[in-house]
Amino acid sequence: MSDKTESPARDYSETLFLPQTDFPMRAGLPQREPQLLQRWNENKLYERLREVQKGRPRFVLHDGPPYANGNIHIGHALNKILKDLVVRSQGMLGFDSNYVPGWDCHGLPIEWKIEEEYRAKGKNKDDVDVVEFRRECRAFAEKWIDVQREEFKRLGVEGDWADPYQTMSFDAEAQIAREIMKFAVSDQLYRGSKPVMWSSVEKTALAEAEVEYHEKTSTTIWVKFKITNTLDGDLDGASVVIWTTTPWTIPANRAIAYGAEISYGLYQVTEAADDNWAKVGDRLIIADKLAADVFAAARVAGYERVKDVLPVMIERCAHPFRGLDGANGYWDFAVPVLPADYVTDDAGTGFVHTAPGHGADDYNTYVKHKALFETCGTKEVPHTVSPDSSYFPDVPFFAGERIYDDKGKDAGANEAVIKKLVEVGALIARGRLKHQYPHSWRSKGPLIFRNTPQWFIAMDKALDDKGDTLRQRALHAIKTVEWVPETGENRITGMIENRPDWVVSRQRAWGVPIAVFVKKGTNEILKDERVNAAIADAFEKEGADAWYVDDGARFLKAGGYDVVDFEKVTDILDVWFDSGCTHAFALEKRDDLKVQRKVDGGPDQVMYLEGSDQHRGWFHSSLLESCGTRGRAPYDIVLTHGFVLDEKGQKMSKSLGNVVAPQKVIQDSGADILRLWAAASDYSDDLRIGPEILKTFVETYRKLRNTIRWMLGSLAHFQESDKVSVTEMPELERFVLHRLAELDGEMREAYREFDYKRVIALLNSFMTSDLSAFYFDIRKDALYCDPLSSKVRKSTLTVIDQAFRCVATWIAPILAFTAEEAWLARYPNAESIHLETFPKVLAEWRNDALAERWSKIRRVRRVVTGALEIERASKRIGASLEAAPVVHIADETLWNAVQGLDLAEISITSGIEVVQGEGPADAFRLEDVKGVAVVPRLAQGRKCARSWKVTPDVGSDPEYPDVTPRDAMALREWDQARAAA
């Protein structure tokens, strides 16, 4: 029959309870978010959080300090957003979750910037008073702290921005000084001379965390060392051949290392060009596996293997420059040949040239065989290269030659050494090799290993009568920490197991000095608590500049010492030591951060959260500092995240044009989009971001926002007096409450486990599948069209009210701005959603048996919906209300599930017939829902002018001839209410 009806005498749309809300569909986040930030600031949200959360167990996320030297990048944004997710969610879980941001302010990056400004002005740093220079560095850091503070706040990060911690604040500098003094007093601090990573561009030692590896092409050389002492007479006059990628280290050679498990042979050159470096008759000892490669590099046309060689039979060799005129005996020592387990026959010659002043393995070999070296004439590790990478004046032939120039480019040292080797007939070949080489992460210049006097913290010194060491303490402490993800434990364990002593000194000006004195003549550290207290007190009042304003006599005077007897140390501390001390001057000194940790039987926890590179950086230095001074880790939980790459998985760089700036994303889409991306991504691995990826999150956000908006619109018609008790609700409402109860446990667990991608997945599924596409879809008819008195309508609004509270608070840690906007739209007089905790969902809402039934009902509904989609696509119906299908159910469990249920209401059809059995062969079926078949059929009757249902009873109420009886009742109540008003 025709769907056509006569035009209604009145406009029924005004009688419908359609959604009404000022919460806009278009978010306008770039404009709205700054308004909310201003509101939080005016209402002192941070202070209110502290008041509301006071007295709860504490969960402190201790901020790993970013460096104050530039605008934030996308990695900063990810890090700070993740921290804010932790802090907000832990607060809503019921903790006193305080966040105090911090900054690293000392060190080379800032000092380097000031020097660049000097160079641009033709100014020399050495001509400026050190205190004045330090003041300029401080001002530079202060400027960037202000810039970064505003950029971090724009991300929606809530914290004590008015009173952050800074490593350059006077109280922090004083505490850092106290911490290094503790190492000095406990004999863990010592001054030694060993090779360290050295930047000749920046003229300072570097920590491993400040080093990055890039491809470099190096000159390689093969060099003969003539045997002088051997237990095998056949080897008289033969030479050991070494290979190195650092020709400039040859003047510092003091030994040769071999592998005890490697097979070696004595080879004789039988054929070579007259101008060849390797001559006919040369007798060379080489690892058998590498002999062919060596002779190929040396352009030897013919050679023969003479015999097996046991390197243990070779006792001494001569340095290639031994006995040269003009050398003044500089190289007149014996070169011992020693076994070492790091020597392989994978490349080179099977013999490793050993320069103790220019390599960690080399140095360790020297220490292990120090007595032998002394008998060979090497009394100490030689110093051959100065801070700018030039040879010291006492190095014959090469004095002043530099390895690298001021820009880190190859200078003349390699060629000078090679030229001399050719001159003395010691070189047999040279070549070029591309390999990964250490560079400074700041200047990008290549590094050298250089023997220099430095200050170290000992890793293996016994700290008590049980032989406990810093390494052992740290390894034990690692096991007491929760690592997220768990792989972090293995990573930092390996680093602690294998790390050398900690180099804590830097030869720069901007930082906290190693504030100790050493006795002249003995280099013994002065350990006097009176002197130490005087230093720390001065730093509290004047800052670390107090160390540089005079010769230190005022500090020594406190202990009754004379300044003429002591040397004031002028090296500054590695910035990793600074940041490693933050627990000492932030967590332990600030009342708002002090905790009673679970490791002490208390209720509180401390988390550190940074990128995975901080296993060798801040996590590492903090662990060593705390274990060295307190015997324990400073944290209970360590969470690490990956790096941010572009959409193709490439590292971002300006040259590639693939940089995603957080400032631009915020300007275009809003901070909540960035927060959604950060939460939904798997932070345990490297993350990707780019225009297309952001588009998907904009779409996800739009769907979530529209669901919230619809709830707000529907709740415009809800009064507290309309609330319906659970026992009086229809079954569908009780099922949705069950889902809320079920989801509450899952959401809390995900937040407790810092699994934010699971939070997003759960919320997205619930809001789109359970609410929008199912529950709301079904109940729109009752909400819009039912009478004011309808129990179904009131029950639906009661459930939506509960669902809104849950959804808004669950999503608040992530979509901080949107959740606040929605909360204020619902509760205009509220302070902030961020002062709330997650709702206490009633346990009695949980009903697993009911959920099982509705799981079956939804399976049947899927088949009905699928059949109607085909009808709609074929234009046999326009909307599902035009249908009244026949549903055949053969599956007994599904048949029982739909009994007593208005399946037409659930399927959003005007009618439905449910028949037990298989149904006709041409009925619609779904492969994954066995035992259900649907035969589409048009609904019979007239179309209701108000609700658009097609039923035979339209017009049965003579006062309302073009609507259903249900709609007639609604109109009657509507009219009565209007009349009463």
C-alpha cells in the first residue's frame, strides 16, 4: 500500500524531544583550547587539584628535565603528553598525583650557543670573566624555559608551572655540590688518567649518552713492527703486521695484542713491484685467515707461507720510529706482544695495535699488564694529543699537527704519520674504509679517544666490608623496579654490567663545579665536613658562581686550612650528573613531592618516564647517583617510549622536509588531536606521524565528539526527578549498565597499566558499536517520540546520564580539553572535570547472564540488519521502518534468547515476525551466524506522521488521526503540559 499520508494539521517536529545542546559539532579546538587554558589558570586548577587530592596515597611522576635551548619538537610533545596522561589518570584513579616540571639548564649546548654568539661578534670567550660568561648562559636558559613552558602548557599539560625545578637554581646547585661531595667522602670519586671520548671541537670529554654514531670514511694502514726479542729463532728479522683505522695513534703505540685462538703464519714476499712498500724478502707474521687480504691490499704479486707461528714465542717488537734521528729517544722502548680476548680475525691482520692513551681496550690491557709495560720502558699511559687534537710539543716530528680542525674536518695528523712510516719503511699498504664512527651529538664533529686527567666515580670499588660495589648495588636495584615495557630491565642491566667507571668531569665553564679541593703534591681529596658545609651554604645563597669569584680561601678557612696548600678543582660536572641528582633536590626537598615509597613499606610510588635512549642517559645516571649515595634506585616504575618518525618510518629532518611540528598541528587541528595520537599509538615502539595519520585521528575524534554531543543533546530533556531505579528498567537498559560496569574494570586496569592505546580502543569500540550503532540507534524512537511519562524514555535518559559521566571522565586524561568542554556543557556550575575521580560504578550493575542473552540477540539483529541493507541498496525500501521482515530461527539458543522480546523495536522495523525453523533457501543469511534466516517484507498500514512507523493502527485515536496510539498519547501529554505552562 502507499506510504503517502495527508499533510498534518500541525508541525509535529516541535513535539519531539530532539537533542538540544550548545556543544558544537565542529570542535574549533585551536580557538576553544586557549579559552579553557585561561579558565584553568584563572580558577587555579593546579592548586585546586592539590587541595582535592590531599591525603591520598601519592603517585609522583618525576619529570625528566628537557634541555632549555630551543622550541619543543614532536618528541617533546609526545613525552609531555604521555606524562600528562599518567598524572591525570592516576589522579582520577584516586592518588595524589602531583607533577612538577623541570629543566636541565647547564652544560655544553647552552655554552656552545653563547660561544657562537661571541664568534659572530668577533669576541673571544677567554677574554670574558667566567662569572660574567656564566650569567649569560643563565639568561639564555631562562629565556628558553619561558618559551618551552608556554609550549608545554599549550599541549594541555597540567603541573606546577609557576614553581618548576631547575638544575641552575641556587638550591639545586647547592644540592648537586653536596651529592658529589658524598661521593668524595665515601672514596668513590677519584682523579685518574685514562682515555675518554673527547670532542676536539668542543674541547671537552663526553659521556656515552652524548655520543651518536654516523658513517665516516677513514684512512686505514698496514704497518710493520720489527721483532726484537723472540723464543723462535726462525722469526729473527721478521715483522708483526698491524692494521688500524686511526693512523694518528701510531705515535702513541705501546704494545701489540693477539688472539690466543687465532692461527698465525710466517709469510715471505716473493714477488712485488720495485716501487712497492712491501718488498721482496719481507718476512711478515699475519693471521692465516687474513693473509690473502693483506697481500692484496699491499699489491704483493707473490708470497709463500713459511711456517706456523705461535705469537706467545714473540716477546718484543720495536716501535717503527725507534732510534730515529731527531726523536731524542721518544720511542726507545720495547713493544710487548700480549694476548687479548678482544682480538679477532674478522678484519685487519689478527694483530691489534695498542695505544693505551687512545682506546678503552688498549687502556685495560695496559692496566692488566702494567708491570710488564714498566719493564719495557712505559712507566705511565702516554699523553700525546692536546685538547684541540694537536700533538703536544714534546712529540717528535708531529708536534702541532692536528687530527681534526675546529669544524671537525680531517686535518694533517694522519698524513704526517703515514709519510713518516713510508720514510722509515714501516708501511706496507694503505686504504679507505666506510664505517660507523662516534660523533658529538651537539657539534656533530667526530670524536677521539684521548688520555686526559679526569674525575671518575668508581663502579667496582668496595663500599663496605662485604665488598659491595656501586655496580652491584645498581644491578640489585634494577630488580626492585617495575619496567614498562619489561624489556627495559634487560637493556639497562646490560649497560650497567658493562659500563666503565663514570667520567663526571667536563672541561667547560657553565655547570656545577666539582666543588672539592685536592692537596698539592699528593692530589688527595680534602674530606672535611666543615669545608663542604661552607661551600654548600655559599651555593645556596650565591649559586655555583661562588666557586669562581675567588681562590676558595673562604671555604678552606672554615676548616682551618691554608689555601697555599690546596688546589681548587675547576672542572665542572657532567650534566648527566646534574640531572641524576634531581631526585635529591626535587623529590627529597619539596614537601609536595616527598613520598613514603612502597620499597619502605609506604603507600607511595615514584615514576620516571622518558624515551628509550634514557636507559643510557637519565635513568642510568639517576640510578648510579642514588645507588652511590643512598644504596637504592630513586624510582619505583620506569616507563619508556620510542622515537617519533614520519609516516614512512624515516627519521625526521629539515632537509627531507618531513618534520611535523607540534605547534603547526595545534594551530591546524588542536592539541587534543595530538593527545589522541599519543594515547592511541603504541609508545613501546617507535611512533609515526604525518598528515595522513593525523587525518585518521581527526576522524576518530569527530566520531567520539559526535557521540558525546548526542548524549548532551538528549540529556537536555532529563531531570533528576526522572531517574529510574535499575530494578524498574527495561532489560536493554540493564544490559547497557552491565557494559558500563564491565568496562569500568577494564578501563581502570588499562590506566593502571599505562596502556592508553587500550583505553582508546575500549572507548572507541564502546562509543561507536555499543552506544551509537546499537543502543542509541534503538532508543532514539523512545527518546524522541515517547510520552513524557514513558518509563522507557526515562530509563534511557537515566542510562545516558550514567554513560555520559563514565565516558567523559574515562576520556578526560586523554582529551583534556574536549572532556572539560563537555563537562561544563552538562554541568555549567562545575569547577572542572579534572577534579573528579572515575565514577564508582555499582557492582550490582554487572549481570553476565543478561550480557550472554544480549550477545545472542545482537547476533540475530545483525542478520536482520544485513537483510535490510540489501533492500535499501536495491531501493526496495528507503528506511528500515518501511520493513516488517520474517525472521526464521533454527538455532535453539538463539530462539530462546529472543523470546519475550520486541525484536521489531531492537531491529528498528515497524513490525517483525519470528518463526522457528530454517526458513526458505533464498532467505538472507550470514555465514558467521548459523541458524538465522531473514525474508524481507514491507510493513503494512499507514505511515505515522510523527514517528514514521508504518502500522495498521495509525489513526485509531480520532483526536490524532494521522499518528499511532503511542504518538497520540505523547501528543496529549505534550498539549496538556503546554496548556498548564
